[in-house]
Amino acid sequence: MNATPDKNSFVIEIEQEVLGTLLMGTDFRRVSTILEPFHFLEPVHGEIFAAISTAHERMNSTKPAVVIKLIPQAIQDQYQAAVGENLITYLARLAVSAVLGGAAFENTAKRVVDQWAKAQIAKEAAMLAEAAGDPSSSPVELIKTFGMVSDDILAHVRRGPRRKSQLSLKDAADNAFAAAKEAQERGSGLTGLTWGLRDVNSKTGGIHKRDLTLIGGRPSMGKTTVGLSTCLKVASAGHGVGFISLEMDADKLAARAVTDIAFNWDIRVPYQNVITGRATMEELDQLQAASKRFEDLPFLIDEQSGLSITDIRIKLETMMQKMEQAGNPLEMLMIDHLGLIRASNRYSGNRTNEIAEMTSALKSMAREYGIAVVLLSQLNRGLETQADKRPQLSSLRDSGAIEQDADTIIFLYREAYYLEREKSDDPSKRAEIAAKLVDCQNVLEFAIAKQRNGPVTSIDLFVDVASSAVRDLERLH
């Protein structure tokens, strides 16, 4: 998998620094999740690193005298023939010549991967240019192949420890108590980010960082409404929020957001009227006044279709950088929606494995960056054939991996949607439907179908679909 080093860009001293630091006895675990033997462009360095890895695993030592015994004799002979010195002499020289030491160790290891990545990119680009010169080649296939390779390279560049992963039980308990005390001091009792909904907060403790939360529903059940309204509530509480929309334009999302905010002022304007230009000038003036609430909200929207998981990671890092610079660290990412994320080429049409790869990556992203990731998802069409159309875990589309990877799964259901479409020739039946519709017109069932640290239950919320507003039910009765 190694690429031939480019003499103009390859700095051999970077690889030597990493190997020398390890041979001095620095903890191998600090780079074990960053580096692989093939990341070293100098072939003998890859052999040395592989031997260091084995020495650490078997003997918990990375000293030169231990490592040399694990390097095949053929490799040692080849090195001596090419350079004119014993390999053990080279190892000893590496160990005494390391200058940066342990403090910058991880950064130096990442520079090794960066060098490898640039060499790989150059190699693949040259192959792409050659293939593009073939009149019979397909541009679609060329792009797909290069995209798959690029995703793999980028995955190596971005991997690595971002957070301490090993804690004593006491340290972990102290963290849990600190979070609980902080929640009490805030007066919210929440250890997570607020849903802005009293009953939901009570049953969940909030939206938890480092968790993947999935909100699923059939079309018109209110996924985007709940997702966007939640983002507004979290941002209004002072937490940085990012919203990646793979389906809806930012201006349409903004129209929904402003009608949601205006709802609190008893201004009831359907967001569709804003989008289609049917809102009156008076209504637009009222909405514009309400939209001033957006000025200081730590809330970023990114609208782009066809994003891959790698693209989403890049978007997230850009958002995090902007929010950090603005003084509001990003704490929650909302993605709308799972079915529109572009799959990698790794599983090529096997939808079950494609979805599993996506949800696993999003869960890893939440843990890696220490943020809450909330994922909206369409549910299986087969739900429409059931007598009771309330979703179950079996309604999750394409893969059981969603149920496995998500820490919390929430299903949305609006009985009013189905009642409005129910037909009957029987007058008494029509009257019964009309009566039911009055009772549930603005009711949204928020069903917690899975929760690692809380109850499985259903909560009735108030929803005004036209205004894209979701509120506690009791508050509005």
C-alpha cells in the first residue's frame, strides 16, 4: 500500500523522529490508533514500526535490543547490503537522535500519516490522469473509483485520539457526579442539552453529548419540524448547533424557523405562505421583527445534497472551527436525513451494510468530537400497510444496525394526518372521524422506543404543523 516517496516532499527525519521516540521507551499506545506500518514511506521504517508494535504487544517493551529480534533476518541482511551497517546500529542511532520527545509525539505521528497521504494522492492522481487519457474509459467510473480511494485516504488522515479513552472507575464516577451537580446548579436537572420540552427533558435527561439520537417517522409526521424546533431551543439555551440539510434549502428552513419563533408571540403565519409569497406585508413585517431573535443564536445551517460521511465530517469540523472562533463551541449536530447520505463504494449497493457503515461512523463522530449527533430518518414504507400505523423498532429502514448504534431512538406519529385522509360513505363514520380529528388535530406522539439510560415511553406534544412549532401539550391547553 506504500507509495514511492517524492524526494521533493518526503522528509525522512519525521519518520525517524517517531521511531526514535518509540525506541526510547515512549508509550506505544499513544500512536497505536494513528499509525500503521504502511504509513511509513521508507520501507525499512515500516518493518521497524511493525516490529515495535509486536514487541509492545508481546513483551511490553520497545527497546532496540527487543525490537531487533522481531525483524526478519532477510530484512536485516537487505538493509546491511544496501547501507553498509547493521540494522541494530541504526536503531540505536534513532533512539539517541530523537529531539522532539514525548510532548509532541502524537503530532509528529500525524505528520507521518500526512506524508503518506500526499504520496498516495499523487500516485492516485497520476493513475487517474493516465486512465482519463483512454478514450474508452468512463468518467463516472473514474470519479467513483477516485472517490472511494479518497475516502479511504481521508479516513487515515482524520483518525487518531481526540479524547482520553481509558479512565479509572473513580475518574469516570467523578465525571458523572460533576455533570449531575452542574445540572442541579443550572436549575434544570439536565445532564444533557435541553429539548426545550418539559416532559421530554424529564424522561430523557436531555440530549446527551457523545450519543447518537435517531428521530424517525414516515413523511409528514414532523421530523424536520421537531428537528429544527429542537435546534432553535438548544441554540436559544446558549449551546452551539449545526444543522446539515441534505434535502431542504436553507431559506426554506429559515422560513420554518421564523414562524416557529413568531408562534411564541401569537403570530400564526404558515411557513408555506412565506415560501410561496402568499404572506401579507403586515405578516412579513411581524415575522421580520421576530427574526431579530436569530441575530445572536449560535446556529449554523449547511445545505448540500449528496454528502458522504466523509463530507459530513469535513462540514462538521468547519462548523466547529467557526463556532469556536465566535465563542460558542458546537455541542450538537442535526442531520436531515439518513436516507439521503451518499454511501461509500465499499459495499456497492448492499443497503444493509451501507446503512450500518453510516450509523457506526456517526456514532463514532459523536464520541470522537464530544458532541450530540441527532439523525433524522425515514421509516419503512411497509408501515403504511399496518392497521396501527404507529412505528416500531422493526419499522427502521434497511438495517438493524440503526437500532444497535443509536443510543436513543424516537418515533413521531400524528394520528390527525391519517384521519384527514380517511374516507367513508357512512355519515356516522364520517362524524366519528371528524370528532377524533378535533381531539388530535395538534397532537404529536413522541415515542421513545429505545433509551440506554431511561424509560421507554410515549409523550404527547403540541404541534402546529403550519407554523413548524412544537411545544409542551399542557402549556397550550
